[in-house]
Amino acid sequence: MPKTKRVYTFGNKQAEGNGKMRELLGGKGANLAEMNLIGIPVPPGFTITTEVCAEYYTLGKEGVVKLIKPEVEAAMKGVEQIMNMKFGDSANPLLVSVRSGARASMPGMMDTILNLGLNDEVVEGLAKKMNNPRFAWDSYRRFVQMYGDVVMDMKPQSKEDEDPFEEIIDAVKKEKGVKLDTDLTTDDLKELVKRFKAAVKKVTGKDFPTDPWEQLWGAVCAVFSSWMNERAILYRKLNNIPAEWGTAVNVQSMVFGNMGETSATGVAFTRDAATGEDIFNGEYLVNAQGEDVVAGIRTPQEITIEGSRRWAELQGISESERATKYPSLEEVMPAAFTELNEIQQHLEEYFKDMQDIEFTIQSGKLWMLQTRSGKRTGAAMVKIAMDMLAEGMIDAKTAVLRVEPAKLDELLHPVFDSAALKKAIIISKGLPASPGAATGQIVFFADDAEKWAAEGKKTILVRIETSPEDLKGMTLSEGILTARGGMTSHAAVVARGMGKCCVSGAGDLVIDYKNRTITVGTKTYKEGDWISLNGSTGVIYEGKVATKDAEVSGDFAKLMELADEFAHLKVRANADTPRDAKTAFRFGAQGIGLCRTEHMFFEGDRIKAVREMILADDEEGRRKALAKLLPMQRGDFEGLFETMNGHPVTVRLLDPPLHEFVPHFEKEMRDMAAEMKVSYEVIKNKVDALAESNPMLGHRGCRLGNTYPEITEMQTRAIIEAALNIKKKGIDVHVEIMVPLVGTHRELRAQKAVIDAVAQEVFAEHNMIIDYAVGTMIEIPRAAVTANQIAEVADFFSFGTNDLTQMTFGYSRDDVAKFLPIYLEKGILKYDPFQIIDVNGVGQLVREAVFKGRSVKPQLKCGICGEHGGEPTSVEFCHYAGLNYVSCSPYRVPIARLAAAHAALKQQ
Ligand code: ADP
Ligand code: MG
Ligand code: MG
């Protein structure tokens, strides 16, 4: 058996791995290898594979170290040779970083340790060799801090606790009377290291490790451990990343951005991650290291002059102040900038996607530390895909596949109404970190955002800056506002990834966590006050600002057209009113797959007639009430058919239990009694009699039409008359009448007989006919299993996967909240089957029904009309199951169209 290779080296334009090996090397490791192979300057190092992560979880620290030691030692030798330095040597020390790197990028989720290999002797050697003691001690204090936090568990566990190291830094700064970290002297830094180590000893009872190899093994295993930390677990959950994947560990020779005024570190995007514009942009800091840029402690500066000017304008900073205090990298280090600019173009052309890059400049020399496909907003995703298609960089299929269907959601929600915006009162302005319109109540803590969201409140999370601990609260708020941090700050990057509106770095805001207030000039806003954020301009408004509907136009419309060319599935919408139908149409629906007639019963004072019908003593009484409903229903259908202009419309006959329509409160019952001229008791008794112990399995669906055929008669008459009236106007109508909740073919036969008889009657009256289809929902397992019998009567099947899921699992949709979250947590269920179709169970029934149905009627039209119709993985299933269409809520139509194209393209 060949020996398993656990360590892959890279450096000096060579690499044992490459960019295609993401699964084994993680995204970061694979791209570090690939960058070497294409000649980009990358500090040498090696990657310990993701497989070792799994081994770590079975073998533990000692076992895994034993396993990888020989390969790691050999790889370290290679790095030493390239760098001409020695790990652990005090005269000529090699320092390394230890970096996590999963298959899918999880920015900031796991831990990185820099400057590893330092101890009291090595630091002196480094100082001497570099002739820069301040730099050596700055590196050392950073190392002790990171190692203490990550490996020795010094990180505070709750939000009230301060980071013990930050507390020490603050104390020393105060004693020395300085404001910035960069103002600390070498002696101050020595003092920091001393106090840091004492703190470690005090809290953990352990000495800070001095042996570089011991440090290395501690760090490597801490990275593996961080795969299972709370924020990584949450991030995986939010992004559907399996826990089995594991993380790789990258050990890489350090390059130093903290060596003084000719050194710097930064992050950049090859295109604008918020809007998608083809503009190189990013941020950097002189004399800084690692995450300084995104930490929000010092104000990062823009990389390009253009970006810098834009930023200054937004901040209200004059050009002269900008040029002296916040110059761009382009101005400060023109040579390094030129090289960086060339490399970013090279990387984008090479990877054929927008890249998110990290770099460090050591004494004027540029090093690349990371490249990956950049996270972006839905809008940017669409624009970049369509631009790259136009540039000829990618083909149409790739462009369509580049856009994640679920991301379109961001483009479908309302935007601020421009008239309302003009009138709105401006609080302040920050950076347009992630576009969108958000309105909500101010909260200051992530867990409050969670709590308020659970109470159904809309919140804006306001923070000085965010950290990975705030992730959950960020997902549950409408928008995020920070006082500190730039376009690449944690808040900005994460918000863009989530498609959440974010305004960052609003420096005028004075945020007081203790009193829970924001002060801007003379005005103060409290927790619970309403504010609105415009993530596209960075402007913050008082109160609620009105919004208007989104539109499918420009690049988005072009993308949708392309998607339709590739898709096999048609997309219809679930729409009950002409208004919904118009929205669906705007979003490209090719018909209505589900019109729930009962929703029409609640409009205006129709409910009175409905109640009269339900509470009537006999058929005659019911018919009298139904006669009142007939013209109203007919009017609704006319509106719908006219709007859909010849596209198919599936109308479902009355479905819910009648009890849902009757009054439940005494006052309403008394009103009803007066209206119907009977006593209160009569009504009360009727209502009580209608109650069922299990209404979802009770007197509903076609059981209503089969026990009270006059309901089906009235509805059929309304549908057919409406169709004829619209046809008379010269507008095409394509109507499909759908019988719900069929379990045996006889139920459908009986209803079809009623429908056909009424249709013939109406045709005779109007002396005119129209084509109509009669089909059924397949939502009871028995119907799926006996689909061959049902297909003999049905012109079409529509899978009602909400009920079908409920009945197949035996989970009541209304009570599922009691146990579903626990099932998900325990892994008994991998996902919520009401959101994502259960392919192995419910999906099997769908497949069987399609197969059996078409064995009788080969051309049987099949569709799906449950919530699943707009969920991308379920749409993919529908494609493979051979359905003709999916039907979903109007706002999900574009998502379903794109998902349908993806399914077809992936099958090719
Ligand atoms: P993340 O996955 O959170 O981005 P990284 O492993 O990329 O974490 O490390 C964070 C930052 O640390 C990098 O962006 C870079 O600035 C710095 N860094 C990592 N390794 C090195 C190195 N070998 N030399 C210099 N800086 C490094
Ligand atoms: Mg990184
Ligand atoms: Mg149903």
C-alpha cells in the first residue's frame, strides 16, 4: 500500500499540490500552491491535509503529532533552505505562521497564529539580525497574544469580559500616555510581553512554551480544534458546509508588514464586492501585521487613489487632508502598488473570477498571502457574471452557474422609495458596505437581536465594530451599522456574504453600550428607536423610510433570459389575486400553478356570505349563500385570467376545514346571529359542532366537495363563466381545475362528474365552449401510490408537497416547531423537510407517482406547488424527477428559474 501523504510543500515557484486539490489542501492551501506554480511571489511553506484533521479527532494531539512529525520536519527543512534561515535558531531565526484553511472559505471563522518560533533568545537574535528591536518585540508581543488566545484559551468567553491582553495593552498605553499601538516603544513592548506571560501563567497555571517545536505542535492542533469551535460550527450551519470536511493547516514562512514605514499589509478585491463594478479596490495599513486592517482599530487606507478620493468624499475629508493623513498605497509605495495591480489582474484572469486577495509588503517587497473567489452581494454576483461573459472571460453556461439562485433573493426585495428618501431626515453617513434597504429598531448586542427577532421585531444591530461572535445576531437583524471599520471590516465582509444591508465606519456615531444610546452631535437615539439604512449609499436615516418593489431589469433580466434558454422546467407562481399574479408576471412566471380560492373568501365582507353558507341548516340554505358568492368569485377569476393573458392558471377548489372560516369569539358570533336572524345559541352550537380534533385530517379538501357538491358546482360555474367572459373580450384563457386532497380515484371521479356537468351547462347557456383541464393535487401518500388509477381520470398532477411531507412523515406542520429544532440539532434530521424536499422519502413518492401516472397517460403534465417549488435544491430534484414545472411564491420565481437552469446545466 502506498504511504498516505499528509504534508504538501510549496515555495520558490514550485509546489507539490495545486489549485484543484481544495478537498485535500483546503482552499487556502490549494491556492497558495497554485500561486507558486504561476510564478507569483508567495512565502514558502507547507500544507497539512484536511484528512489529518479527521485523524486528529480520533487520535488526539499526541497521536497525530507522532503521525505527521517526520513529514513536517522534512518540509520545514525545505522552507529553511529556501529562506536560508533556521526554525528555532537564535542568530538567524525562521518564523512561521500557522493558518487554517477549509475546503470552502470561512473567512475569520478559525484561528491563525503569526510570528511563531519566537522566545526570549530568538527575539534578541531577530532584533539584531534585522537591526530593528522595536519590530522584533512588536512581533513577539503579537505572537504571545495570539498564541495565548488561540492555543492557551485566554480568549474571553462572554461578551462582558474584556480580552485580558487588550486590557494590558490599554493599561500600558495609559501609563505611557500614548494613543496608538504604533506609538509604543521597544521598552513598552518588552513590558507587554512580560505582563502577557504573567497573565497566561495566572489564568492557565502554565508557562508560556519556549520551545519553537512545542509551539508549532500546539498551534497546529489548535487549528484543528478550531474546526469545532462555536462560531465555525454556526458558520457551517448557515452555509451548509458538512462537518466531515475538516480544515487543513498551512505553515508558512513569515513576511513582515510591521517592519516600519516601508512595510505594510492589506486586503483587496479585484472587483467591487458590493456592486460588482470592475474596479480594483482594497485597504492597507503601513507598519502593520495580519488582521490589523480588518480589526477596525486603526483606520485603514484605500489602495488606489481613486478609491481613496471616493472614501474621503464620503467621509467629508478634504483632498489635502486625505493626501497627507490618509494617502493611498498607490501614492505611498508606487512600485509595490504597480506590481500588486499587475498581480491582481493576473490572478483574476487566471482564476476567471473576482478574487479576494491578501498581501504584505516587507521593506518594499510585495508578497501574496492568499487569493480566493471573493464573497459578494447578489447584485455583484449578477453583474460580475454578466460582465465577464461580455468580456469573453467566461461562457454563457459558466455565467449562469456563477450566480447562486438563493442569492437572487436580495435583488427581489423592496428598495427605498426615492420620493420618501428625499424627505427622510439624515442622521449621518458611513461607508456603503453592503447594499440594500433596511429599516428596524436599534439594538446594541447580538443576543438582543436574537431575542427581539424571536419576538417578531425588526432590528438594526448597531455596534462599534462586529466580531465573529456576533454572527447569529447579524443574521437575525435587518441591517448592520458600525461606527468603526472599513469596507473590508468584519461587519462589511460578513454582511456582503449574507446579503444583508450594512453601513460601516460611520465615525460620527458615538455609541454608548452601557446606556444603550447613539449620539450624533446633539441628537441621541435609544435602543428600540427606529432607523433606516441605505447600504448602497451609506446614509443613515431617522425612523422608517417607505420602500418600493424591486424590478428585474438590466443584467438581471439578461441573466434570466439566459437561464430560461438552458432550463427544462417551467416556472409558475402560486398567486391568489390579480395583484400577486402581476408580481409573478413581472418576475417571469409562465403561469399560475396554484390559485387558492379560499383566500378570496376573506376579502371584504365576503366572509359573511361564506359563514352563512357554512352555518346553513341544509342544502337549500347553502345554495342561497353560495349564490351570493358566485358573482364575487367570478369577478376574481376574470381579473386573474385577464392578467395571465393566455398563460395557464390552475385553480384549486375549496380546501381548508370549514371551521377556519367561522367566528370564534362571542361578539362576532352575536353579530353573525343578528345577520342571519337566529339566536346566538344556534350559531354557538353550529360552531362547536364544526370543531374537529384533527382538522388537517378532517373534513377538508375534496371531502368538502364530495359531501357538499353544491360548493364545487358554484366554484366551477364561477371559473367557467369567468373564462368565457374573458374569452369574449378576445383574450385567451387556459384554465386547469384542481381537486385537492384526493386519496382514491373515486373521490376524483365523483368531483370530475360534478365539474363536467356544470361546465356543459354553462357552455349551453353561453352557447360557447372553452377547453379546460381537470386534475388533482397529489398530497396524500395513497394517491401517490395509486397514481396509475388516478391518472385515468386526471389531466394533470400537481404535487402538494407541503401536505405530502406532513402526511408522509406524520408531522403536523402546525406543531413541528416543538421537536424539529431539536431533531436538527441532534442530526436526526439533516434539514427541515418542509423547506427542502426529502428526496429519499417524499421524493420517492413523487417519482413513483410520476412514473405510474405516465404509464397510463404518457403526456401527463406534472408539477409541484408546495413551498419547495422555490427552493433551489428541491427544484433540482424536480428536474431530475421529470416534472414539467414548479410553482412557487411570486418573489421566488427568478430563484426557481435560475435553479431550473442550474439543474439542466449540471446534468449536461
Ligand atoms: P483568515 O483565514 O482568517 O483570512 P489567514 O490565515 O489568511 O486567516 O491569516 C490572516 C492574516 O494573517 C493574513 O491575511 C495575513 O495578513 C497574515 N498572515 C498569515 N500568514 C502570514 C505570513 N506567513 N506572513 C505574513 N502575514 C501572514
Ligand atoms: Mg486570510
Ligand atoms: Mg394541501
